[in-house]
Amino acid sequence: ALKNMEYIEFKTAKQHLIVRTKINKLGQKILKVLNIPLPKIITPYNEFKEKYKI
């Protein structure tokens, strides 16, 4: 379920962002059980990288 989460990474001259596009109910439950907050829909890349250790 976690592998099915979908994200889009995009860059502009001023921004580098991650956009969460898909997460199913099972993925949400797994994150909750592991005490990992659900990613915001739009997150600055550096914040996403630090928070989720990618």
C-alpha cells in the first residue's frame, strides 16, 4: 500500500516542490499505526526530504 503512494516532483526557477497525488486508505492506516504524519498535499522538497528521510 505504501509503494502505491504517488508524488510529483517539480521545479521552477524559484521553487522545488513535492505534490502528493494519491494515497489509499490502507496506506493512510499504516502511516497512522507507525505514527508517521500524512504528507501535506504540497510540500517544499527540502522539508519533504528531511521529514521522510528520502
